[in-house]
Amino acid sequence: MEVPDMRLTSLLGFIAGTLTTVSFVPQVLHAWRNKSCHDLSWGMLFTFSAGVVLWLLYGLRLWAMPIIVANAVTLALLVIIMILKMRYTTR
Amino acid sequence: MEVPDMRLTSLLGFIAGTLTTVSFVPQVLHAWRNKSCHDLSWGMLFTFSAGVVLWLLYGLRLWAMPIIVANAVTLALLVIIMILKMRYTTR
């Protein structure tokens, strides 16, 4: 279906996507353990999430699986981080 | 050079890349103002940076400008955040 070159490119994309996505897992655990997300700014979280939604649409248009899968999972993790931040913010 | 459809896709990619990249700017300012990056875990920063390097290679192989530009700038901002974190970490 794909030429070997594209397969290598996709593999590279999947490893890249796994790393950038998995990177949010220690962040979620870090926030959970420290019961704090104070140093994660809302500005960053909202802008980043909006970008991830658009990367997802971009990936869907290119039908590039590494981009689609990575951004879908990242979005889910970002939602968890934002829920934790709301919970830990003192009011 | 490109069919209109691909141009729209690239535009979408550039907006996505601008958002996910620009999102690190408030994070840098937030860290600078609070003189703290404690809640940003090293695990997240290293894994994310490694992923960004691979996304850059992926973008180069696809010759997809939105992916190349976004990840190059993100990498530069991540390096700044890591330098600030090292500086603010009490030893």
C-alpha cells in the first residue's frame, strides 16, 4: 500500500507522536502527586488545546495516522490536566 | 504548485502550529514572573522535547512546512523553559 520510504516516515511520526503524547503522562502524575498545577498557565493550556484540535483536523485532511492518533490522545490528557488544575485551584 | 485543497490543509496546519507553538510563550512568561517551573516535570520536558525533535524530522521527510516551522520554534521555546527551570531550581 505504501512505499517503504513512507512506512519509515510514518514510523518516525508514530514514535514522535508517542513521545509528545506520553510526555503528558508524567505531567498528569506530577500534578496529581503535588496536588498543584499552579505553574501550568491557563493561557498555555487553552492555546495549546486549541492548536491540538486544529492539528487533529490537519491530520484528518492529510489522513496521516501519526498526527491523528497523537493529537487525539494528547487532547484527552490535556482535558485531564485542566480538570486537575480546576480542582486544585484555591478559590 | 499545490491544489487549492492542499493549500487549505497547509493553512490549517500553520494555524495549528502557531497555536501549539505560541502556547509556550505564556508558559515562559508565567515561569519568569513566578520565578518557578516546579510544577513542570523534567520527565515531561525531556520526553516532549525528544518528540518535538522527531516531529521535526517527520516534517522534513514529508516536506510539510507547518510541521517543520512549528516544531523548530517549539524546540527553541522548550530550551528556554528548561534553562529557566534549571536556574530556578533550588539546590
